[in-house]
Amino acid sequence: TEQSKVDFSLIRPKNYFANERTFISWLQLAVTMGGLGLALLNFGGSGIRVRISAFVFETGALALIVYAYTMYWTRAERLRRGQRGTWDDRFVPVVVVIFFIFATAVNFGLTFHKKAYTPPLDKLTVSLLSFGKAEA
């Protein structure tokens, strides 16, 4: 069919390169987000709270990688077919910013919750803590 054929001489290479640059930019953000998660996991101490925060960041990084891959191939296919239309994405950058705020709030919330929590003392703990102290 005549409509399905695209004259590639009319398609400018800068559009393909712009698509690749956008893909690489999204991947850089995903690597940064994944690096934050790994840094939390390695240097944040031990415990379930740190693991939850790291999991939130790593899940966001993986979702961003899947989104970047999907958009790259979708836009490449649109370029190959010569389709016209809008190429901007106004929704996902806002979602990424909201996710960063959410993940940071979870991290801070779990950190401050950990420091504010004091376990109840039983008689054995009190006697061990007071062992060796001089009585007045």
C-alpha cells in the first residue's frame, strides 16, 4: 500500500536523536533513584524501616525504566511511520516529582518514627541498666 511506505529522506535524523536523548535522560533519572535506594540499603543501617524506604526508591526506579523503554519504542515507531501529533508528556514528569516527594516523606517519616520510639522497660532491662551504678 502507498500510505504505509515512508520516505525516510523526509524524516530528519535529529528527531531520532532527540528521542534517544530523552530515553537516556529518563534512564539517568532512574539510575539516580536506584542509587538512592541502594545507598539507603547499604548505609542506612539495618531494620525493616530502611528496607521499606529502599524498596520504595527501587520500585520507582524500575517503573521509570519500564516507562522510558515503552515511550522510546512508541515514539520511534511513530517516527518510522511518519505520524504527526504532540510529542510532549505533561503527566509523567509531575508523577515523578510527586513520587520523589512521597518516597522522601516515607524515608523521613520512618526515620523519625524509629528515633521517637522507645521500647518499654521490663525489670530485667532496668536491673541490667542500673548494674554497677552507685546508689545515693
